[in-house]
Amino acid sequence: MRVLILAVMAAPLLAGCFSAVKTVVTAPVKAVGQVADWSTTSQDESDRNRGREMRKREEQLGKLSRQRDKAAEKCRDGKADQCQRAEVLEHEIEALMAAPR
């Protein structure tokens, strides 16, 4: 009878031990999975990064185009230094357009 009582009282303690063992055994598997997640890029992340790069490139092109247009306008007004600046900006735009994406 005492053995039965002791077994019933020890059951919750053993359940805790099994839980701890399960945690210890599965921890390395979870750690490897987390490292794999950190070290790889998902398709969604890749798409977001690509979109971000494209927007940044378009912003650069827009900024250079506006600067070129202003310099060209000043060149037409007779400012020779702005003609050279417009030409330099045009070359920068061409180089940015030709750069691999």
C-alpha cells in the first residue's frame, strides 16, 4: 500500500523530469534550426531587398536628372560652368544606368 502511495506521489515529480529531459534533448535541434534561419535569406526577404535597391537606384537617377536639368537651364542662360556640370551629370546618369543591377 505504501508503495502505491509513493508511486502516486512521485508521478508529478517524474513528469517534471521527463519535461526537462525533453527540453534538453530538443534544444540542439531548435538551435540548429534557428541558425539556419539566420544564415539563409528567404525569397520574401530577397524580394524586399531587391525592391529596396531598385527604389534607391531610381531615387539616385531622379536626383541626378533634376540636377542635370537645372544645370542645363543655367547653361542656356549663359553660365558656361553649368554646361560642364550638366555634361558631367549626364555621364553619371549613363554610368548608373549601365551598372549591373
